Amino acid sequence: MHWIASRIKWIMLVSGLLTFTMIYAAIAPQAALQSTFGATLEGPLAEIVVRNWGALIALVGAMLVYGAFNPPVRKLVLSVAGLSKLAFIGLVATHGNQYLGTQLGVSIAVDAVMVALFVVYLFSTRRGTAVA
């Protein structure tokens, strides 16, 4: 656990940059859906929803990068990012198993690793102060 706490800055930075790549969905929603899910949605409402989804995920990534360099906000940032990723994993597990053979399966695995690292850090620092 100390290993994770002592390297949380770099864990958050890498996690944040990987998460921020979903800005792609805000820029090219159909291409992002195709590469992630192997399918697309049609219509103007789909464009709005997918662009917003991409922007919100990118904001979580930006928060992780910000938290990597600002220790006082790390616990909040890691909690929000972890809960967001858990919600996505839960939704895919309950409604999207058919997409796990696509790039989405890799994304879910990477998100699960991130969540595990975040949880270990949060529990290892719950009594003391975070390691900078």
C-alpha cells in the first residue's frame, strides 16, 4: 500500500491523461462510438448526448491531472473519478455485455485497475495525511 501512496501523483497523472483521451467523443462522436463499442447511434440527439458524455469523461481526466499536482484535493478527486468509473463499469456489466469484445473490454479492464489503485490509496491514507 505504501508503494501506491508514494506514487499516487504519477498514478493520477497517467490515469488522468488516459481518461482525458475521451475528449475524442466530444470532437468526433460517431468515430468514438465505433472505436469503443463497435456501433454508432444516429441523429442529432445522439450527437449531443455522446459529445456531452465525452466532455464529462474528459473533465474527470482533467480533475485527475489537477489532483496529481494538488494534494489537498486528491481524496475528493479520486473519490469522484472512482465512482464515475464504477458507475460506467456497472452499467456495462448490467446492460452492455455484448460490447465487451470490442475496445470497451480493454477500457473496462483499465478503469477497474484505476479504481482498485484509487481505493487502495484512499484506504491507506484515511487516518493520516496523503503522501505528496
